[in-house]
Amino acid sequence: MEKLFVFFIGVLFLTSCTKDNESITYFKFINTTNSDLKIIAPRTDAGHSIVLDSVTVINQGAEAEFFYIEDGENQTSKYPFGKSLIKASIVFNDSVRIDYFYNDTSSRNILIIDNYAGGKVSESTFRYTYTITEEDYNNALLIEN
């Protein structure tokens, strides 16, 4: 009986020292337009100087997906392109673009997770999908050289 008690205490100790589970959030982008497109997400540092542009290329009729891993169960990433991003652009055929800013309340704003379909799949998995449509293309503005 004493050995069983020691075993139980050992298991309890080991399980209390293990790292919490991680959560994963998937973001999928579907291009239903008749155009090839790029999603451009400029990253900034604390001084607001551009450090790196993240560019995702999605051909017409194709899709792209990426994910974030968060510490702890039930932890979703609420920022599809990272927490420090304040602007993202969708560029169609390198000729027209639509810009979204984090404070923009448009129902098509690609930076706002509430504009995505999907949500929680399990305690540690979240899936969100954003579909880029011909309406987005029609609302884009000509890129001036």
C-alpha cells in the first residue's frame, strides 16, 4: 500500500510539472476571384518603422493556410497577421488594391477575426476562413505608379 501511495505522489508531482497544452489557430484564405492576388501585411516595430513585409500569393481559385500556436488550452489567436499589424492590403493582378486598417469597421476587413467564418473546433484547435470575392476585386482601387 505504501508503494502505491509513493507511486501516486510521484505521478501527481510529474503531471503538475508538465507544460500546459498548446492551442493552434488556423487561418485559411480562399480566392474565388478571377484574378491572382497577394495579401501584403507590413510588420512594424515599436518605432513604427517597417521591418518586414509578409506576402501571401494566392492564384485564382486557390487557397492558402497558415497557423499560430499559443500557450495553453482554449487560447485562440485573435490576430490573423500578428498583434503589431495595423494595415493589410489585397493586391489583384498587380494592378488594383484594397487596403484595410485595424480600426476600419468594414465587414470585409481582413484584419478583424469577426469577419471570418469558423471558430472553435476543440479545446485546443480553432479554424477560421476568409473568402476573397469578386466584390473585393470590384471595390479595389487602381494602383498608381
